[in-house]
Amino acid sequence: MTTEGAEQEINGEATDLAGNKTIASAAVSIDKTLPIVTASSSPEPNSNGWNNSDVTVHFTASDTISDIDTVTADIVISTEGAGQSVSGTASDKAGNSATTTLSGINIDKTPPDISINSPEAREYLASESLTLDFAATDNLSDISATQAMLNELPVTNGQVINLSAMEDSYTLTVQANDKADNSASKSITFTVMSAKSLKNGAVTKLNNAKTGNRKIDEPIDQAIRSINDSLDEGLWLDSSHLVYGPKTDWLRDMFDQFGKHGKTVEDKDIDDENRIGMQSPPGARNGITVFHHEMWAVMFLQAKLQFFGKVIPIMERQIEIKQSRGHDVSKEQAELDDIKNALPVFQEVISDLVEADMILAQVAIDDARNKPVANPIMAKIVSREIEMADKGFAQAMDAANRGSSAISVIQFGHAWFHAQLAIKFAAFEERP
């Protein structure tokens, strides 16, 4: 019998020599067909064909004749990798067996790796330029999306951040997703120290250094008054930009000045007589006064540093003599300690003020370099003013390195002033 089927009846007959006959029947089941085996995975992969967790492969089998006897149990794949495969087998009750393979199983459980090279977790000066440098990588499914936020502002890799109008704390947060829907996030917090924040910090340091001793508190109060004058809101555009507002008429007067000397702004050799001095032009509320106030604050503090530097050895000698004679020197010792504690603060504040004015000058010079010249006829004088600004800045840095802090402040003021002139001349569109 060759026909497939279950419980097929077969009849048979037997007769002996005496003529006796017997009839018998039997049930025969024949199944030559292999079982049908299918495999499915859970959970299903995402739209990119990836899973980010263990995958369970379940095998299902069917047989229309003899029924299924055995089938491979569920297999759990926990190993990460791309293009993995699993096979399962089913057997029917007739002993037929079949195998199926589920391939293309992609598992990535690892979040992307994010690196932030810039910014660093440190303090930046507002005069610095910051180029964002970050990256996201994934070794299996690859990156599907990367986004970055500087505080609440979207930013991109390679973007140059101008710190000149920034201060306080900022956080760069980079978030990345891979094609398996794993996500990662990394943040770096940095601070921007502006000119104004340095000056405000100097006032705080000086107030904290007060002791109730008139010899210390009086110069502190003098310095604070000068610093507060430099912080007059009317002199500031933002935390590192100062007001400079000459009237257009003043620029026209400048052209007349050249004319009186037989010069024009096209002349290649602009002599000293035709240079613009560092004074406020008519009608201007000029930020140059900020540097003047700083100079006085620095001079007050430097004078006291020099004075106390000479007084301390004398006081120490007097205390030593009194102690040798058995006198109470607690009052003198307390005053000496107050002076010694104040001197490092004075020096620190001087450094902060010089650094603040350096920021103001550097930011102004950078603005001047980046300012397009509206009228080509002004290009010569714009270049000359930037050159003067650079020269003043270099002289200021040299003075600072030599410890001539007050001179440094004034030279930074010169640099700032010439940078402002360059900006104004660059913006001047019409020739009078």
C-alpha cells in the first residue's frame, strides 16, 4: 500500500484446501510527508532590523497526517552581533523530520559611545574662542542620530561659539541614538568668566577682606568705589562689551582734520599729527572711562602693597622688642595678621582687574577684525586703527608681565579705544 493516510483499512481473505474461508482486516497509517516547521522571533526587530535586548526564537510545527511528535524548544539569543541565525527541527510520529533556520538576527544592547573633546570642564575667558568638538560612535548598529544642546540652544559639531557676550555656567549635552534604539547622553559643564564678572568678583573679594582696621579698610573702600564706578551700567553693552558712541558729525570733523593738513584717508603715510588721540569724541558716553576707573583702583591697591611691604618688617621688629620686655602684643599681632591676610587679596584683585581689562580689549579687537568695511575708501584707516590696537595690546601684556599693572590697564584702554575707532570707521558708508 502506497497511499498516505491514517488508519487506512486493508481487508484480507484466506481459504484452506477444505474450502474453509477466513476474512481479516487491518488499519494501516502511512505518512511520507515532512512536517512544516516555522520560526518566529520575539520581540520583533525595529524598522532598522535591530533588537536591543535578548531575542527568543520560537519554533512551530504542523503535520496533517501523523501529527507532530517533537519540536525544538524556544532558544534565547543573548549574544550581541549582526546576522546571527538559529535552527530548529520538528519530527512527526511517522519519523519524518524537517529543519528550518531563522537568520538575520541583529542584537545590539550597547549604547553609543560619546566623546566631548571641546569644551573642557574648566573656566574660559570671554575673550577666548571655543570650537565645539564632539563625536558619537557605535561598533554594531551604527549611529542613527546625534544632537547637541548648549544649555537650551541647539548646536553642531565644529561650531565656533563666541564667548564675548557670555558669562557664568554653561552645559553642553550631546545625545546619540544607534539603529537599535539604544541611546546615550554625555554632558560637560564649563564657565565663562566675563570682564564684568571679574570686576564684580573683585568687589566681593575686597569686601570680604575688610577687618574693621582703618588702615586696611580705607584703601579697600577707595578701590571699591573706583571699581563700582567702572561698573556703571551706562558704560556697558553686555558683560564684555563697553559703550562707544561717537556721533557721525565727529567722523565728518575727522575728515576736515585730515583736510587741514593736506591729507586724505587714502594717503599711505598718515603721520602722528593726524592720528586720533584716546579721548572721548563729542557727544559720546565712552567706555574708556572704565579703564580710567580701573587704573585708580589698581594704583590704590599697589600703593598699599608697597607701603605695607615696608611696614610689616618694622611692625614685626616692634612686636619682637615688646615681647622681649614682657609687654602684651596681642593687639599689634592682630593688626599685623590682618595686614598680612589682606595683601594676597590685594594682589589677587589687581590680577583680576588686569585680566578683566585684557578681556575688554581682546574682545574689541576681535570685533574690529571681523567687522566688514562698508566703504573701501576707509580700509586704510581701519587697518591702521587695528594695528594701533594690536600694538597697545602687546604693550599692555608686556607691562602686565613686568608687574606694571596700572600701566597695563591704561594700555589695554588704548587698545580698546583704537579697536572701537576701527569698528566705527568700518561701518561708515558715505564719504562726507
